[in-house]
Amino acid sequence: MKQRKILIVDDQPETIEFVTSIIEDMGDYTVLSAQDGEEGVLKARADIPDLIILDVMMPKKDGYTAFCELKQDERTSRIPVIMFSSLGELGEMVRAQALSLTVTPELFVDKPINPGVLKELIHRILNPEKAL
């Protein structure tokens, strides 16, 4: 069975490192990363990951713009997306804005990320037939 790929898109290297360590602890996944929305879209199109973990606030292209581009591209439109943000109350407004989109991310997660919760969400999205 081929290893599945998870793409992490975040402009904070420490977040990429933290999330990578959580995913690597799970085993069975190859982790890819990008440091802004523009790079994230290019990497997703090139590598076709099984899951994308996408930050909201980033330079060059924010998470919602990147998300919309990915969902409009036939090659990447079916990739599940978890969006995360540390925006607090502003995050709630941003989340409401996202819900006005015709297609929405599979999940929203607040930063700081709880490792156990993230593992459960990844498992649930990539293994819907198996409960943890």
C-alpha cells in the first residue's frame, strides 16, 4: 500500500514543524509543506496529496483564496481540507465568511492545535471506514 501524502500550508515554520511531528508520530503518511497559499496551490497541483491542512492568514495568497482555487481545479477539487487559524473572535467571522462559499472545508481547527484532536481528525477523514 502506498503511503498517503498530507500537505501542510502555513507561513509559520514552527507550526509546520509541530504539525509534521504529530503526523509523523501517526506513521503511514508522507508530509509535504508550503509556506504560503501560492506555494501551497502549486504543490497540491504537482503532488496531489490525500489531505491538505491549510492556514487562513498567509502572505501571497490567503487560505480561503487558495482553498477556492483548489476546489475549482479538477485535479485537486476532491482533496479534503482542514483549515486552521489562531484568529479567535476574528476567526469566527472568517469562518462565517467561509461558510458562505459554495464549497466549504471538511473541518475548521483552532490554533493552538491539540495533537490528539488533530490525529483523530486526520484518521477520521482519511479512514472513514475505521473508527479509532
